[in-house]
Amino acid sequence: MKKWAAIMGLVLLLTGFVVISSWKKPQVQTNSRSNYVEDSWSISDNFTKGHNITVDFQQSYDWSLDPYDDPTDDPPYHRKHLSVSVTDTIAKTTTVIRVTLVGPRGVLPPALYTSRLEVFPPVNVTQHGATIVEDNPKVDPEHGINLGQAKNDGLYTITLSFEPRFTSVWDKDTSGKLWIHETFPPTMFRAHEVSTQTDYPYTFLLPVGASLGVVGIILAVWGARSSERKSIRKARPR
């Protein structure tokens, strides 16, 4: 019986170690809030310090793209450079991120506007100031281009502009006549505030694991000593 108590104590001790090692498993929850404007190059919204600012947009039909010179592409990509600037209106600081936009492979202008443009890496930071951002910011599949974490609470303005800036587009009107006009802004421009919250829902396992470990040690020591005394008694000469 006491031998089994020692074995049970070791089992409880190992179980306690496993339970204690599990309590630190984090559970990360992502929260987001979005705002949008239509037919505009800029959007303003209030953001919270430490929260990520991300943007995505739907291009206008007249965003013509130049050939992207890469001999490995057949047919070639088409691309355009876009600057995304985020300005802290209170601190008067700005972060500028340079993005390369490309069309889907095999789709060439002028039918390009029928498909959503994609962000082509790398995404480079050309100016730091309003946000805390990596040198090579990532593109979130759900929330778009990550512009970094807001440095302060307050109002931020995010603006899109092409590099080099072009104002005139050669187009045709509904009757087929030549129509020269300024580039239209994105049809949809959205800004997202994204925050993550890390919880530890298994903290209750810490006292449970500790209790199992203590009980296991007591049983193991008691069983081992009892077995040792029993062996000594048997070994004594009569």
C-alpha cells in the first residue's frame, strides 16, 4: 500500500508540474474599430495612444499603372508608388510610408480598375514622427497597411498621394470624346484602430498545480520512508 502511495505521489508531482507550466499560456484578443470616407484622399479620426493605425482603400477606375520592370515577370507587373502620410494634428508630427501598388498578374490596363490593387513589398518608412512604426511595416490581410502605433491620444489625419504627383488623366467621356481631368480619389478610404489584449485565463491552474505538487511530494516521501523502514525491520536478525 505504501509503495503505491509513493508511486501515486510521483504521479501527482508530475501532474502538478504540467498544470503549473500551463497557466502561463496567453490568449490574445484583437479589437478593431473602423471609419471610412468615400471619394476622398484623406481621412481624420481619433486614435488612442499605443493602438495600431491601419488603412485600406479601393482605387478609382482611372488609377493608371506604369510597367514594373522585372524581367522575371511574364506578363509584367504594373505598379505605382503611393505615399501614405499620417499626421498627429496636436503634436504637429508626421510619419510617411511609401507603398508600391501592383495589379494582379496577367491583368493589364485599361481593364486594371476592375480588379483590386495589391500592395507589393517592400513597404518603406521614409519619415518617422507621428507613430511608432517598424522600418519595414507589415500589411495586415484584414486591416490593410500598418502605419504604426499612435504616440498620443488625439486626432490624426491620414492622406494618400501619388509619387510623382500627377494631376491630369487622359480619359474618355461617355460619348467617347477626349476628357482630361484630375485623378479621382479612392472610392473608399478606411482607417482602422487595432488593439490587442493579452489575457491569462488559466491562472487558476497555478494554485491547483502547486497543491498537486505538494500533495505528491508528501505522498512520495511518506511512501518511500515507510517502505525503507519496513525493509530495515525485515532485515534485522531474530
